[in-house]
Amino acid sequence: MQGKLAIRTAVAAFVAGTLGFVAQPAAAQQWKPTKPITIIVPWAAGGSTDQVTRVTAAELEKELGQKVVVVNQPGASGSIGTKSVLEGSKDGYTWAAGAAKDVGSYAVSGLLNTTANDWDFYLTVANQAVISVNPNTPYKSVADLLAAMKAKPGQVSFATAGVNSSGHYGSEALSRAAGATYKHVSYDGGNPAVIATVSGETEVTSQLGVEQIEMIRGKRLRPLAVLASKPLEVDGVAPIEPITKTLPGFRTEANYFGIFVPKGVPAEVIATLDKIWAEKIKNNAALKKYSAEKGALFGPEYGEAAKKASFPAIQGAAWILQEGGKAKVSPDTLGIPKP
Amino acid sequence: MFDGLIGFANSIWHFARPEVLLFALGGSLVGLIIGALPGLTATMGVALMTTLTLKLPSDQALLILICTYVGAIYGGSRSAILLNIPGTPASAASCLDGHALAKQGLAGRAMGIATSGSILGTWIGMFFLALFTPILGEMALKFGAYEFFWLAVFGVVISGNLTGTDPLKGWIAGFIGLFIAAIGQEGMYAYDRFTFGVHDLSGGIALIPALVGVFGFAEVLNVMKDKPQKFIINTYDTVIPKIRDVLQYWRTVIRSGLIGTFIGIVPGVGEDVAAWSSYAAARRASKEKEKFGKGSVEGLMAAETGDNACVPGAVIPVLTLAVPGSAPAAVLLAAMLIHGVRPGPLIMVENPTFVYDVVAMMFFASIGILIYGLVLTRLLVKILLVPRALIMPVIFVLCAVGSYAIASRPFDILVMLVFGILGLVMRSMNYPMAPLVLGIVLGDLLDKSLRRGLSLSDGDLTPFFGRPIAFVLFLLVLLTLLMNIPVARRVMGQGTALLLRPFRRA
Amino acid sequence: MDQTEAPPAAAEPAVSPRVDFWSSFVWIALGLAIAAISLGMDRMERFQASIYTAPGLVPGLLGLAIALMGAILLLRAVNAGALRPRRRRPLVLVEHWRLIFSLGLSLVYALVIVASALPFWLVTAVYVTTFVIVFQYAERRASRQVPRGIVVALVHGLLAGLVIQYAFEELFLVRLP
């Protein structure tokens, strides 16, 4: 009885397999998820990673025909959630989200032993840091601000989301480029840092544009410059001038956000995602709208192009850690040369 | 004023369609269930429903989310009353008097009080949301590092003072909680504190597993260690909320509603602090202080009104500043962004009807609470009649699954077990657990606010006492401490009530 | 727990001053240990950070506060007569079998669902059934309903396992351990 059943099953499997193979070789690449997919956001709900990931998840749901659940697993600068994806089952149903520069530099800070090579990147947007001040401060331009920073060393206060954050990266880069010092005040996240500047607790914030844009629109913050080489244009706001206008030598790099799939998942998962990114995400209306409204740059990259696009930011983040004395491993040994 | 009323009426009319009302009822029910299950919180409920409602039109999706949020905060009181296990951190204060009433055979009445308190709290919060959103949103900006520091200290001190009979032990438990929050990577330099090289500890001790451990698992063991007792249900118990309770304690209801809304507006503190603060104020003002903790209707009413009033309060800064006033409100903010609503300082200019839509959603949520409060209570009271030996293992399974469900980390189950045993031992020595949990909630805020405040002022202590709100909070902390030293208590006597008055009206 | 003399002021569960006496030592030791570890923490001077943002600042203060409160508790316990000689009650483990059994069974269950690959509903059903049978045994035997009790326990356990698994995986979209 059992033997018979086993034979029958084997035959059925064989027939199904051959038929599938013969009938449509391309279909073997099409991945049809049979249970909900989990995207682990290693940051708290409502933050910039969470927002863009939820928009992306909604779009992927339409393409995959399966629920895409976003789970927040915050802690240890995003390394705990990322670790659980890296060490979890590689069946293709668990993905990570976040900033490429974080995944690429965890090994440097020693938080988690992983590099960009352990992942396939599916990028959605690039965020840029904006230098903004409370409207009651006397600073009308970057030149004013830099003059004040030099006149009162260590007194002008900058709000950021902490030493690992994009905002701190921005304030460090600015102060080094200008050869000035400032008072660093860290907050629980991008939004609280921005609010502290709106309320006047701190004078300046250097957080991401996405986190500031509503306040800029509402005239509660005065934007001085975007840390990029091109002006930032957002609906309903006068273009924000690039930092390179005041400091021509300022090195800028795009800080890409997206979804990261660990290496080792079935090939058809990667093939399907590549296809979705190439055909659908590339022209996705929801993500474009999100970028235009929030002051991000739409950046639907995948595969090698994604790695290339995000590398400068990884490089920058890794070396800021190294120079600040926070690196456990030198970026050199991980194949990240000094920019 | 009238603009607000007309806007509200329009929004109600806009939603008054059968299928939309069905969504509202469904959302409230899901919230209620999630809130009542230990470990599953309002935050998780709203996040789950965000995923499930992606395809609906934005107004209907947000209606469901708000109903889930309100329902979950209300649902937490069910398990607090029936099982002495707060379903969400917000209901810890409701355990004290709610479960005491249930033990007296008045579970139905207790749930009725919680229902009316929750509805009235929601309405008071709604009132402020509808009429004063632009002004109140600005209040969130008045809270800087110095104020947050005192707020955190205040939370632990009042909770330590209120639970149990021994304030010293309450405060010890509270400070242990504050210390537990310090474990793991701190927020300024990502420096590992007290982790001793364990990577899982760098993420810190998560609140929910700890809560589920000290209340859920410890309660399971606590019940099982004694011989089974039969619960009684008094014949004169009633499941219909009594109008008389509300009329008799109208001052408590209004005071708690105001405190709850206010705490809701302040970012970083949520429903739990709102419930404790309302409870503390109610006890301070009560004519029957001795009943608190032994089944006081007034105490339960205060806690439940306070935590539900916090919900609309927490939404106010979401709308005007895009700053969530509580953790579930943060998910709500993310959901609004997905659905194309752009909260921020311009919302009253760009999208004024949206504010009234939110008020209408809150209103439907309160109707949901009312319906379930009337329909389900009779059924829920029956839970008390089921032998404990049947319920407790299931509760433990839910504790384990609930701790795991939040972040899918096996480590969290371990945390739950350790805190369960710790909770059992500490409770047997008369240390209350609520301050410990509140300490874990507030520890991070205390830590960062103190360090941020000192670095902003370059070590100068005067802003901690010099700014008006900070000074009031400092006075409240000082008075609470002094009231427990017999000599000081006698000297102060009536004077305290006089000094506390401005805060109650705040 | 203890039925010795009631402590003066406390009305609720009587805790002997002796218990407070010993627990106060735990708090003092813990508080001082926290303070000592905090003192040894990195001060982050290389970031040109002010000393007030040092990670050890707040835990250090908390540690001192815990130690201080422990000391007050110690004094109070001594005043309440913690040092007065007292009859020792031998600890009889059998008296506490209910606690020990529920604790042990629950710990084993939690470890099994985390560590093994057995299906969740099965482990849960076994746990719940065992729990119910053991704790209802005395009562059931008294009313001569042992077989009925076992059936109830089995059905209850299976239902609990299956319903919880279904609700969490299908309705709440949560992965189970």
C-alpha cells in the first residue's frame, strides 16, 4: 500500500516536473509565493525606512499576488533585524529593508559580520541630507552658518539621530569641509531631531530631507542647502540650493534605501524580483509620487547597478567610522578603499 | 467653533454607509481581541491592519486602523479585570481596582465602568481634537529635554506610590525598571551597556516580553500555586454600564479625560502614563482614598478614561507636526503616508476636512466599544467560571506566542520566562510590578533627556528648575516623595491640594 | 508566605522584615555593582563629546539611587525586628508541588517550541492536556470522573493548539516559533 503510494507520488512528481519543464522553460523562473512574505524593517515604525518600505511592500503585493507583511524589529542600529534575516531560513520569504550604507558598513562597526556581498540590493529611493535652521536664528545662508560656527567654536547646536545616522554623517562632513566645530545633540530618530530644531531646542538640523520636508513646507524650518551637487526640487517649496555652491569641493554621495534579499535564496526569487524591478518598479507611480512629495530621489536600481550606485555612500560611511575611531575592522581589509 | 461642528457632521454623514459601518465594527472587534490577548498590543494591531487594508480606499482603511487602535486600548481592560493580566501596558492601572471588583463578584459592573470610562475618554479627547488641534499641536513643542526628564521621573514616582501598600518597594521596582531599560545599546553612541558580550542583549530588553512575563507568566504561576478557588458572581452584578456611576464621578471623568488628552499630545509618553497620571490625580482628589486598590469604581473609571482619552490626544501632534504622540500613533502616521495623506503644519490649510474625518473615525470607534461593551460582557464574565486549570495553560501559550509575535525573536521568549520568575519572586516579597514595567517604558526617555539636557546647558542645572513646565513637574515629584515621610505629610496637609490644582486643570 | 508577627503598618500580604532584610542586601549590592560598571564605561571623549553625554552617567545615578533605597529598606527592616530570633520553618518541597510543576512544565514547553522542529499545535496540545490532567486529577478523582477528565483535557488541548495556530498564522499573519 505504502509502496504503491510512493510510486504514484514519484510518477506524479516526475510528470509534473517534465511537463512544467517542457511546456514553458521561462515559467521555471517565475516565482509564485505560496505564503505571506515578511520584510523586516530593523528600525521603529513610522521612521523614514519604515515609510518607504511600506509603500514598496504595497506595490510588490500587487505584482506578487501575495501578502507582504512589514515587521519592525528595531535595535542596535538596525543590526538585530538585519541579523535575523541573514541568519534566518533562505527560502526567499524573509527580506530586510534599510539604507544600503548601513548594510555595507556593519562589518566595519563590528555590529554584524556582513558586507554588501552577502545581499542582493533592490533599491527604491535615494535620500539626501538637508541643512536647515530654526527660522528664528540669524543664519540666512550656509556662509552665515559657517561664519557662526567658526566664531563660536563648539557652540552652534546640530540635532541628529545619533552618531550612526545620516544626519550626523552630514554634520560631520560639513564641519570637516569647513574646518569648524559644533555642538552635537543626538535624538531618538530623524523626526525627533527635526522637531527639536522646529521648537528651538537646537539651532540646526542635518537630517534627511524626507524627515524635514513637511516642516520646510510649513515654513517652520529654513533650508540652507542640500548636501548634494544638484539643487533639491520638491513640490510646494522653492528649490534648495546645493552645498557645492558654497563649498565647491564638498564630496556628496547618494544614500540609497531599499530592500535587501540575502544570498542563498532560490534563483527564481531573484529572477522574479529582477523582472519586477526592471519592468514595474522602474516606472512605479506610487514610489515616484512618494519621492516627489518627500524630497527623495527616485532610484529604482537592482543587480550590479544597485551595488555600484550605493557603493560611494558605503565607502563614505565606513571611513567616517574609521576616522572617528569607531571601527572594529578597518574598511581597507573589507575591500572598501578610502574615497 | 461652529466650523468644527459642521465639519464633524459632514464627516459623520460621509461615513454613514452600511459597509463602512461594518468596517468600523470589524476594526473595533479586531482591536478588542488583540488588546485583550496578553502580548499583542495596540501597536501590533494597527501595524497588522495596515497590511490587511492596503487595498481599501484611504478613508476606509484609516477608519479601520483608528477603530483597531481605540478598540485595542479598550480591550486591554478585559483581561486586566477578568484575569489580573493587563492586555496592553495601558491597562496596568486598571488591574488594581478592576480585578479587585471582579474578585468581589462584580466583574460585569467593572467591565461596564471600563466601557463608559473608555467611551467618555474618547469623546473628551475627540472634543479637543476637533476644536483645538492647531493650538494643541504646538504644545508638543513646549516639551524639551528638561521637561521630558521630569516627566519620566514623575511617571515612575507616582506609579511606585500608587501600587501596593509600600511606596519604598514601588520605587525600588521602578528604578530597577529604569535600569533594565539601560541594558543594551544606548541611543547616542550605540555603546553597549551591561550586555557582557551577548549580541541579543544589545537590542535591549523589549517591553512587551517583560510585561507579559511579570504580569502574564507570573500570574499563571501565582494562580496555580494555590489550591483552586471558585469565583463568585454576585446576583446583583450587572453588565449594563450604569449612568449613575458616570454622574456620580463626573469630576473624575472630566479630570481624567483632560489629563489623558494632555499626556497623549506629549510625544514619547503614551496610554500607560496617561492611565497612571489620571489614577493618581483621582486618588489625590477622592473622598474615599482608602478604597483605591480594593475595588474603587472611581479608580477604575479614572484609569480607563485616561488611557482612552490619550488616543485622540496622541493623534493631535500626528496631524499638525507629523510627530506621533504614542507608539501606535507612529504606525498610524506611516499608514496615513501610504494612503497619500500628508500630515504636517499645513494640514489645516491643505486638507482641513481630514481632521474632522479623523474625529468622525474616533466617534465610530467609540460606538464600536459601546456595542461590544453591551453585547460581549455577559459572555466574558463566564470566563471567570471556567476552572483555572483549563485557562492558565492557554494563557501561558499566548504569553509565549505573544512575546514572539512582536519581532519574531526567540530571545524574547527567554526574556518573558526570566521576567516571569523574577516577577513571581518579587511579588511574593510585596514588590509591585507595575512601576517596574513603567520604568522600562520610561528609562530610555529619562536617560536621553538628562544627558541631552545637560549637554545643551553645558552642565548647568538651572533649566531643569527654571522652565515653567519643568518646574511644575519637579514640584509634583518632590511633593509625591515628601507625602510619604510622615512628618512632612502632617506639615503640608491641605497645602498640597492647593499646589496641585494648576496641573489638574492643565 | 510567612505567618510570623505581622509587620506594623502594612495591611496587605504580610512580608516578614527578615525577607526585606535580605532583599535589601540584594538591592545594595546590585546598585553598587551597576554604579561601578557605569563608572568604567567609555566616556566617548574622542568624539569631543561633553562629559554629560557619557553612556555611564544615567545608569550610574540609577545604581546609586537603588543602593540608597536598599539602605533605607535595610534600616526599616532592622527597626521592624528583622534581627530578632525566629523559629525556622523547614522548607517542604511537596507543599509547593503545584508551583514547581507548573513552572517546570511551562519552561519545558517554552524550550521545546523554540528549540525543536515539532509542529506548534502538537507541542501545545500535549502541554495543555498534561497541565489540565495533572491539576484536575484530585478533583476528578474525588467525583469519580477520571476518564471524563482526560477526555476533556485532550479535547481542550487539541482545540487550544489548533485554534491558536490558525488564528496567529492565518489571521494575524504572525510566524510561530
